[in-house]
Amino acid sequence: MKHLLTVLAVVVWIGMVAVLVHRQVPQHTTPLAALGELPEGAKTEQDEWFGVFQSDRKIGYAHRVVARTKTGWAFQEDSAFTLAMLGTLQNLQTTMSAETDAEYGLESFRFGLISPAASFAASGRVERDRLAVKYGASGNENSLEIPLKEPIHLPSTLRPRLVRADAPPGTQYTAAVLSPLSMKNEPITLVLEGRETIPGPDGPVATVRISEKHQGIATSAWLADDGTVIREQGTLGFVLERARSREDALAGISSAAPIDLVMKTRIPVDAPIASPRDAASLTLRMKGGASTRVPDDPPRQRVASGLLHVVRETAPQVAARGMPPRGADAPAIAAYTDPSLFVESDDPAIVTLARSIVGDEQDPVVAARTLVAWVYDNVAKEPALTVPSAREVAKARRGDCNEHAVLLTALARAVGIPSRVVAGAVYGDLGDSGENGFYYHAWSELWLGSWVSADAVFGQMPADATHVKLLEGGPERHMALAEVIGQLEFERTGDGS
């Protein structure tokens, strides 16, 4: 169990300390000039240092460099900071580099995330009308090609243009952002909030405050007149503040994170749930702005009149030989045997492992139970802040709910059982002081004549009724859970049984 750690990694990456590539598809939402007609930002070299803070405690640093090259520009960002997850300190390092042409059109990029559990890397290069991307562990990368209709630009060109536009407060712009996880364009909204004088490294600085929202993640930035950042503020108490020098940025970094992010992001419930792993049914009243984001997903999960009803499915029985999808939805269901981002079910090592676990078993229900039990028994349960890949989990055999879910899903697909990763929340009591609540979690659903929940962290098929589903999809989709953080509460109206 955990706050969706993939979400956190990308929250930090996008919201505070990283360069993301943007494909700018302007859709201006006010009568003012379109985004593409904004004035060009200043083209200057930069070397900036920042302190990374959480709840007023410095937990790390970030360093940004913009330099000219013979044909364009080079961007480099590095960061290091410490987070707390379930009482365990996680020391993270990120790197991001990019090269562009003279007009900031992207030519190549490289990103790296190093955590105690694992490392993740992604790189890409523009080749005429496509972006060729590689991601995964060094020496064992996956490849992906993204068609391009127009150049990709860096956000460093966008913020200075907004500052120089000198538009009225409240002016809003919408563009499309190429997400490095989903590899799809995702909308980003930028709003010019107004001018504000704030403390800077050398005294008060007149700034333009803007707000940004991307995939549910809200960020505020205070920019100097040249578009450089004086301060950024993201979700979960994260703040980036401009430092005078490298020495100032590195000074006073605490070795302990001030907030346990798992506890901070739990969904509260007004009363404990006895024996949650045995719960066959549960009724909750939903409160908060994110109540409408809880899906109606019968027959297991039903939503009506502000109430959430979850009923644990009937355990599937041993089936006749084979159970191919039938009916009008058969092609869509069968598609869940295909490999996908981070669920590399066609990888030879995954296929070999899956077949060795299942053996000659032809009944998909028996095979599914065998796979759930194997992942439960053979993957160590450890907090892990990384971007999970089934292929890497199969090697490392450790991780938390995301690692368990992507591996189980890949193994099931490898033996022909349609399967998918889902994410939501599960009830738990994780604190010494009795901090009961629902914690962000990921598990799987397997097609066994109908979709059946399966949680390899708890060794359950079907999963208990305290599993509340919020979305379907692998780690590339989990950033959407950011919109639920702090916006959802539960009240007990019926006992789990």
C-alpha cells in the first residue's frame, strides 16, 4: 500500500524541478491574442540554483542551466531531495537534459530518476516527422515512436512569453503537453494571476504570478520580468525557491522529511473497519469535491445519490478448458492481452516466467489463482519510489502495489488471460496512533468470464470490499489521482462483512 508513488515522482518532476517537453497546440480561451501570437521571450543563458522545501523544511536542491550551442540551445536540470514514505526515507535524484534548435524546437532529451528501489530512464530524439523514444533500464530499453505534426517546444519558451504579454489578470491559455509517461498530448491550462512582489535571494522582487494545471496537478510560479523563476509552489507542500548560489542551495538541507506522504494523502473515514481483508460488502457516504470522480462500475462497485456500495465478487469457480471472451465486447476484451507501457507481456523473460508458473494448466481460473499466489509469495513488499516496469519487477522481485500490479497483469496477459491495472484506494490502519483511512493503491483485474479483482499484495482474488476503484490503466494514467488528493472523504453507513 502506498500513495501512488508514480504519481508523486511525476508530481515532483512536472511541478517543481524538471523540464518537460511541450507540444504547443494553442487554444486560447479569451478574446485576446492566441498563444502563438504572444511575443517571444528573452533568449538568454541561465545558471540557476534552488532550494527544495516541504512544509518550510529544506529537503533538497535543484540546479537549472540554459546554454547556447552552435546550432541552438542546451537545457540541463538536476535535483536531489528526500521524501518519507510509510516511515521510510527515500532519497531521490533526477536529471533532465535537452537540446533544441535556435527557435527552441526540440531535437533530443534524456530523463533519469534514481531511487533506493530502482532507476528509470527515458530518452528521445526527433527524426524528421517522429519522436523516437526509449525508456526503461539501461541496456534493456523499450522503444516507442510518436508521430509529429509540428515541432515540440520547451516550457522555458512559454513562461517568458506569458510574462512579456502583459495581459490582464485572469487571462487564460490552454496548450497541449506531451506527457513523458503516457506519451500522449495532455492539456495544460495557464492563467496569468497578476503582479506580486515577493522575497528573492537578494531582496524583494517584482514578479508575475501564474498558475498551471496539468493532469490534475496544480502549480503556481512567480516569474521575474525575464521569465526566470523566483518561486514555484506545487502540491503536498512542495516549494522551490531561488537561491543566490550553489552554496546557498545546498546549505541547511535536512536529512529527515517533514511529512510522511502516505499519511498525508490518505482518504479519511469517520470510523474504523473491523477485519477489512475479510470485508464482503461495504457502504460509504462520499464527501468532497472529488466525489464525482468515483466511478460507477457494476456489479462490484455502484455509486448512487452520494453513496458508494462495494460488493466483493463471487469467487470464480474452475472453468471449462479455456475461456475466450465472447459477445460484442470480445475484441475489446481480447485487446487486454496485448503489451502496453510498463506492462511488457511480450517480453521473452515475462513469457518464460509466466509459463513456468502456470505449467500445463489450461483452466484460466486455476492459472489466475496460481499467478496471484506466485506474485504474493515471490515479490518482496517494500516501499519503492520509481516508475514500475513489469520486466524490471520480474528481475528485482520487490516493490509495493504498483510493482505487484504491473507484474501480475503482465504475467496474466502472457498466458492469454485478459488483464488490466486499476488504481484507487484500500482501507488500512498504518499508524501507531491508529491512523485508519483509505490509502492510494493499485491492483489488477482479470477477465475470467467477467472482470474479477485480484490483489497480489494481499494475495486476494477477488479483492476485499474495501478496495475502491478510481480509474483503469497503468502507471502512465495514475497522475489523474492527483485530483483526488485532499478532495475526498468517506463516512461509514454500513458494516463490512
